[in-house]
Amino acid sequence: MKVIKTPRHLLSIADLTPWDLNRIIELAQYLKRRYYSGERVLNVLKGYTIALLFEKPSTRTRVSMELAAVQLGMYPIVLTWSETQLGRGEPIKDTARVLSRYVDLIAARVYRHENLLELARYSSVPVVNMLSDKEHPLQAIADMLTILEVKGRLKGLKLVFVGDGRSNVAHSLIIAAAMLGINMVVASPPQLSPDKDVLDKAYEFANASGARIEVVDDPQKAVEEADVVYTDVWVSMGEEEIAEKKRQLLQGYTVTKDLLARAKHDVVFMHCLPARRGEEVTDEVIEGPQSIVWLQAENRLHAQKAVLLWLLQPKIP
Ligand code: CP
Ligand code: NVA
């Protein structure tokens, strides 16, 4: 029988301390180096199992999490919400208790963040957020790894997020930037400013790291001196009913070549993907020389291996 103890979850990026986040990024760099030196599989989590539960679509997270698990020697089980009994109304709390008795870790992508909290409350194994309407912590970790790889440092950089400031991706990014001493500006229409609780957390971390966190509504001014310009889709999964309203609000927030030209000469462009060309970003920018979106997507794999190790804490040879 499993020993029930309080597991460490990763539901928000703020579940990590800045120290943890730095260690995870370092570990990801180390794992990536080992991967490229030909060591594709490190069987440090051999015998461990993970359930990957998806309530909404995914390409990057689905593939990179499954491969991250396999490359660490784990056995992954991918579950689509609607194909489990959850789809027929079995309570989340019952599912959590049952899955915890089979697997060592549960990763879930959900519509409502509250459902993730419920899953974690009743799970006796770690629960990882693979995206909810509130946060996307795995994306932010991989993004920090990517920025470090490209810029050689994190502290003191200027990261500007243009668009929907209360998107899950923006939320996790703001907190991560604040934790690591990156100066972050969110340029969004006032109606789409980041949630207050997210900003409060970010200001708390920023006090300790020295980061400046600002929310403004003028993208033209915001991108001046930017080292990184980042955007996400205007209409997130689950927002189909308010799609038109969001598109109207976000007119003028497209990342174009002209907008990027206002930033530093060596600015890089980032996007969590999937992208909607012609909406939040032009084709020219995403396909252009400043775009690092493919590296960003690749780094999901390496960052997630580090997260799995951080959560399960095996000894690494
Ligand atoms: N960025 C990201 O999470 O992509 P997917 O929705 O394809 O997983
Ligand atoms: N904000 C987007 C991110 C996709 C990875 C969404 O939730 O659809």
C-alpha cells in the first residue's frame, strides 16, 4: 500500500521558491547537455509512473511531457478527460484518490484552475499544472531556460509581454520574471490587465529580487529598450464565446516588424504557440530572424524533465 504523505505540487509557478526555480533551470541545462551528448535516456525514474490528463487540446505539452517521462525511464499514461469517467461525471476528488493509488505523479491540463486545486487537494501524489485558465507554469520555466540560453543572463533584462495580460501564459511569466529579477512590462488593454492576486505575488517576489514589474496600455512605448518581446493568442482555449470581444479589445496589440523595431537591436521574439498569424503576431515576425519560438518549444522537453526530477527527487548519477 502507498504511504500517504503531503506531496509537493506545481500548480502555480509561485509554488516554487526563486531558489527552486533557479535549480530547475540549471538542471534543465544539464539534462539538455546530456541529451545532446547522446545520452537520450536517463533511467533515474525507472519504475515510476505518470498520468497525463487532458481536458483540452495540446501538441507541445502532450508530446514533450510524454517524452520527458519516457526519457527519465517513467511509464506515462495519457488520458483524455472525456474518455475517462470524469467525462460521465465522476467527481474530480474521487478520480484524484484513485489515480494516486496507481501512479506516482499526476499532470493535468484543465479549463478551470479550481478543478486543478481540487485534484491536488485529494491527491496523495504530486500534481503538475499542464495549463489551466489561470497559469501555465511549465511554459514559464521553459521560457526562462530559453531566455538564459539566448541572452546568457536573466537578471536585469527587460521582458515585454504584449497582448492579453491576463492569459495563463502571461500570469506565470510575470511571476517567474519577478522571481528571477527580470524587469517585466505587460502592455495590455486595461480590461485585460493581469489578475490582482498574480500581480500581488509578483510584487512580493520583485521586492526580494529587485525586478521592476509594470502594467501599461501602450505597446509602442512599452517595447522601447526591450530585450525580449513576448505574446500569446488573443483568444485562449475556453474563451470561444468572448472571442469577438477580445479581438476588438486587442486591436493595436499585434506584434509587427515595426513594433519590434522600437526595441533593442538584438531583441528576440517569443510566443508559447500555437500562434494565430495576423492576429497577435504577423507572419513576418514569427518567421523572422528575431523569432526564437522553435527553440522555446524544444526547451519544454528539457525543462519538464527537470521539473519531474524536482518533484520526485531521485538520486541522479
Ligand atoms: N504552448 C503550449 O502549451 O502548447 P500546447 O497547447 O500545444 O501544449
Ligand atoms: N493562452 C493560451 C495558451 C496556449 C498554450 C490558451 O490557453 O489557449
